[in-house]
Amino acid sequence: MHTAQAGIFALGTSSHVYLEFDLVDEKQCRDLAAAAAAIREPRTTTGGVNFVIGFRPELWQKIVPEQAPTGIEGFNKDIEGVEGFVMPATQYDALVWMSGSAYDVVFDMARTMIRDLAGKATLKEETSSWAYRHDRDLTGFVDGSENPTLLDAPADALLPDGVPGAAGSVLLLQKWKHRTAEWETLPVAKQELVMGRTKTESIELENKPADSHVARTDQDKFGNIFRRNMPYGNVDNHGTVFVGFSSEQQRLTKMLESMAGLVDGTRDALTRYTQPLTGAYYFVPSVESLRELR
Ligand code: HEM
């Protein structure tokens, strides 16, 4: 029996940071994994920080081949959709996602982490994110309504027991910049057609358009995933960090292809108001696999 990294399911935190690293030297991949695995969260009862640690799938395969799932690949090339729409590939070697109740604890831990990895890994991308109006993304819509419950989510997000990489998960991390001015010129009824749900109550539209976001990512078609999206950015320049976990990489890749119009030629209407800036897959191993690296 393996155990998943607890941070995947630690809902309700309002401050987050995503740190993406590249190895200084490929041969140091085990050192990097050991340093990341040795991170010690503050163990106070009221002020802790959650961690999720992930690795470029090919790198994890190299570090511990016996505990690596087969067939999982990094986001190694851009997805070229219809009408010139592109989802860029910005794959790095490792990810540390920290979350907590306030930004100061996350900030301090992130600085410690970067210092501990000095000489082994270089910070390539840092994004801070924060909760907006409890559970809304910066389009103003509730984000996560169709997420599985915490009782069902492990079955959707984690590799099952008995397979290499058990209790690990495939994470897609993508930073999407919103075209807020264009989005806000749309009347709410039009925004609802783009999303496929109502804005205030988050009720799925009965006759949702084929290009609506929820039609393009329909979990009845592609399989369930577990999302932990968060708003990021400043007043002038902001968007959504898409954070999606799945037991099968294919569910995520197919959803991206569907959004880009590569499944049946229909592009997700939401991609006309949001633009992906980054894209990476990380394998998030079980706690047992991480512990063995210390
Ligand atoms: C700018 C980026 C994105 C924003 C703002 C966004 C926002 C939303 C919102 C508001 C909903 C409706 C409520 C809900 O069920 O959560 C939704 C549904 C969903 N989104 Fe996204 N999303 C984004 C990107 C993505 C990406 C990249 C994927 C997949 C790789 C994805 C997968 C899904 C799924 C699976 C659903 C539920 C579909 C269903 O009803 O079965 N989203 N999203």
C-alpha cells in the first residue's frame, strides 16, 4: 500500500507558489530528488505548509526506473491547434508546489527551498497564486464545480496499487494569461455560453455550445481528473494556473487537444480569451518513493 503526497488533496489554502527548476547537471538528478525529498515543512500545528514535489517524467524514469510508470512523457513540444492557436511547451526538470494559509509562510519556505537546491538546480519559473472570492477564477466563474469529491478523487488522480509508480500522479501545470479587457466586454450571457455554465450559481447549461469549455473538456468523454486551479498575477497582468492531476496522462493530453481543436476541428471558446504561457507535465511520486531518496 502506497501513500499519495498529501498536498495534492489539501484543499482550502489561499496562498500558493509553484517553483520549477532545471538541473545544473543531468547526472545530479538523484541529488536533486534527494534534496527535494528532504524538505522539512514547518511542523507547527497551526501554521504549516503543504508540499507537492514532481519530476519531469523522463527524469523520474532515470532516477528510479523500478518505481516509474511507463509511457508518461514531458510536455516536450508545442501543441499546434487550429487557427494558429498554440499551447507552448516549457518543460522543466522538477516542480515544488507549496501552499499555505498565508503568503508569509509560503514565501519563507520557498526561499529556504531555493537556497537548499543551490548548486544542484536553477529556478526557471516562479508563479505565486492566491484565492479569489473563495472559489472563483479570474473569469469570475466558480472553478472546480465538477471536481470529484475528496472520497472519489484519489481513484481519479492516482495510479492504482500494484503498478510501478503506485499512488503517484500525473500533473499538468499550465499558466494561462487572461485577456481580461476582451472577456469583460462580453455580456454575462455570452460568457456563460463560452464556459457552458451559469456564472453566479455554476449550473451546467442544458444546451451548451459544442465549443464551450465544459463541452471541450467533458469528463464523461475523457475521464475524470482532479483540478486545483488558482488565480495568479497582479492587477494588470493575471490569469489562471491550471493544476490538473490524473491517474492517466492521456486524459489530460486529450483534453488539451480537444481545447486546441485537434479532436474534431472545434476550438474551445475559452482559448479566445485566455492564452497559455507555459506547459509542463510532472510525475508526482508517492511519499514512500520520495522517502527512499533521502
Ligand atoms: C484559463 C484556463 C482555464 C480556466 C479559467 C478554466 C475554468 C473552468 C471553469 C470555470 C470550469 C467550470 C466549472 C468546473 O467544473 O470547474 C471548468 C471546467 C473544466 N475544466 Fe477548465 N479551465 C481552464 C483550463 C482548463 C484546462 C487546460 C483543462 C484540461 C487540461 C481544463 C479542464 C476542465 C475540466 C475537466 C472541467 C470539467 C468539465 C466537465 O464538466 O466534465 N480546464 N474550467
